[in-house]
Amino acid sequence: MIDALGRGASDQLLELLAAVIPEFLGALDRNGLSGIEFAGLLFLRCLGQSTSNGSYMALQKEFREGLLAKEFYYSPGDADVFFRRMEFKGFLRRQRITPAEKAVFFGTERGRMSVIVLQPAGVQKIEDVKRDVLRHYSDLSTLIPPEHKERFVALTSTIQQVIPLMLARVQKG
């Protein structure tokens, strides 16, 4: 795919990414989140199991080992501090589930029954960051010269169609 873009375009995409990272980090800061806290909220929202009450949950072991240890090199003690901090902020909750609940949500009754549940305040925090980032994107889009607006709208539409396909591929592994 990158070859199809051409070397110049792929370099420009990386430059654009590098240019927007400070604004993204600023959005996290303005919303009182660190990068890892936001990654944790997104992990639960995007990769967690949806519950009947509209929340999301993940097995604590999967969250701890699949995200915190693997991606951020957190020790078990670091992970506990992270969980306590996020619970204190009201973003997530650790809880136990029954074997029957585990079978329904995760396809097995085996193993530990501890889950991490995304709380409404965590969902709201994701929305706050998203709104902040979209505001910046909207501000940037006003800089596009009128003669390029139509192409920009078409590109945005194409991206909106392609992203779900890319996500499905990534989530398959």
C-alpha cells in the first residue's frame, strides 16, 4: 500500500503524523490524561467485550499482560498502581464475574474471574479527547484552499470507508 502512495506521499504522511502528535498530547493533557491512561481507556472501549448495560470489559489478565506489560513494560506492581489511579478517577472498575458470565462474554469458564470494566466517566473522557482532536482537525481543514476542498471531502469520505476494513484486518491479527 505504501508503495502505491509513492515514497514522497508516505514521507508526507509521517511528517503530518509528527506534526499532529504534539496537539494530540496537548489534548490528553487538557483532559487530565496521560498517554497510557488514554491507551487503557481505548483498549477497553475498542477491544473489550460489550455488556448488556452498554459498558465494556476485558479480562484483567488480558489487560495487564496484553497492554500494560507487553506494550508499556509495566510490572504487576505498576499495573496495580495504574488500576488504583484509574479507579480513583472513576474511569474503570475491577470486579469479579461468575463462571457463567465469563463463559458468555469470553467463551470459557476457566481461569481467573477478574475483569476491568470501563465506567461512564471513562467513556466520557474518550469523547472529550475525541472532541478536542476533532476541533483541531476542523481548524486545520479551514486552511485548505477552496480549490482543494472537494478533493479533501472525497479523501475524508474514502478514509471513513476504509478505516473499518483496516480495523477488521488488524483485529483479526
